[in-house]
Amino acid sequence: PMTAREREWRSSDGKISVLFEEQTSPSTETGLLWNAATHFAELLCNAPGFVCGLRVIELGAGCGLLSAVMASLGATVTATDAPALLERLKRTAVSGTATQHFAVAELEWGFRSLPEWAAPGHFDVVVGSDITYACGTHATCSLLELLWVFRCNGLLAHTVRSTELAAKLWQVIRESWRGYAWVVDGYDALEACHDTATEGEAIDRVITFGFSAAATIEDGPYAESYKTFIAASKPLVRQTVPRHKPPPDFIGPVEHEQDTTNY
């Protein structure tokens, strides 16, 4: 039988503290606390503008740590997962102080339409932590299609378990995402994944990808993060620019300049 325990997580500066329930026995379900979640939580504590004051939906929330942290940072959070994980998620959702509490909803993948409560316009940000661990091309494209349906900004944290798969993940993102995509954090790890001399240094590192479905990306922390990435002029950067002025209802670039970057 599965067992669980209540744990406390604190940010490195001690300002954010949340309680969550973690699975302690092996299972095919994901109730364990994975490395990407703690890294992502720390990243957000250092840059709360990514979620503060915004309506955030987390995909594959698992034990709910990240959702609790985002709620503590001032976000209005809905944590989602498959039915088998909802009970544990609900217990984390009401743990600790009221500042860390969040809503819980069932959301399974594999479709391109969303339930009414999650329709485009209901959320400002969609996030996921280590939901790309099975990052084959088909699975990644399906996830990107789901992210696109939300029509908002997004953040995905990915732990490098295979440098080849991590490099492939970035390639698929660049080829398939119809809006703006960039690396928010962990670019050096992604770069190491593309170099056989340094690829060992990337294992177990966390790379956080940023996404935007906006026609333009000009203001706020997402825009600043994107501009910093582009300005670095690094080898793995591709700036996506629409060839033509978008129509008024345009959501994101669908016709890019040809990408000549070597992967």
C-alpha cells in the first residue's frame, strides 16, 4: 500500500514556508517530490513577478508543493492532475496557513479542448514541473498543443536525465511552438547537453523553459526574461518573428522566418 508523510519546504532565504504531503512508498503514480519542483519553487521565490497577482494553473501538480509555493507568493492557483492523485493534492491544498491554500481540479491530457472552467482567458499562466520526463517527440507535441489551448504565458521545468532527450526537447519546442519560446533558467545546462565534452555536467540539472502565446511580448517579467535570452546571442537562441503583421485576433506567430541554426 502507498504511504505518505507531511513535510515542510522552505525557500533558501526562509521567507516562504509551506507544508505538503509527499508519497513515501514506490508507485507508478507521481506523488513524490521531484528535483524540478524544488528548483522551480526556488526560482519563483527569487522572481515572484512570474506568478504574483496572476491566475495560475499547474498541470500534473503531483504532491502540490509548487502550487502551495505559488499561492504563498500571491498567485490564485488551480492545481490539476489525474484522478488517482487528487486526494493527496487536496490534502496539501488545505495544509499549513491560508496563504498557501489553492484550488484542485481534475484535468487529464490527451485532448485539445478544455473544460469550461479552464477555457482560454480563465488563466494568466500555465506551469508544469517535470511533466516532460517522457519527452519523446509525440508526447512533447501533445503537451505543447495543450499549452497552446490556454492562450497565455507558460513555464515548464525539466530535469535532465538524458542529455540527448533534453536537447531533443528544446528542438521540438523550437519547431512546434507557434508563439515565443525561450530558456528562463538553466541555459548552461542546455548548452552542455549539446556538447559531448560537457554533457555529463548537465545530468540532474533543471532547465526552465518560458512560453508565450501573445502576438507581441513587450512588458512584464516574461518579456524581460525573453529579451534577456535573446540579447545574449547564444548559439541555441532562435528569435521567432512573424513575417507579416498579424490580424487583430492573432494569438501567436505561426509563420516564422526560416531558422538556420544548427542544433
